[in-house]
Amino acid sequence: MYRLVIGLFIVFFKTIKAVFRSKGDLILENLALRQQLATYKVKKKDQN
């Protein structure tokens, strides 16, 4: 009985950890895309 409860807690915490890790990955990707967009805008402005 205790093994089942402990196993469920482990699965629950690993799931929570995976959700937050995925969110962190999205935040990093968003920052990278913002940087690329800012660089593109500067280059486009210099061409005009």
C-alpha cells in the first residue's frame, strides 16, 4: 500500500517538474525569437 502511494507521489512530482521545465524552454525560445526580431528590425531600418 505504501509503495503505491509513494509511487504516485513520485509520478506526480515528476509531472509537475516536466511542466515547469517545458515552460522554461518556451520562455528561452521566446527570448531568442525576440532578439532575432530586434536584430531584423535594426538591419531593415539600416537598409532604408
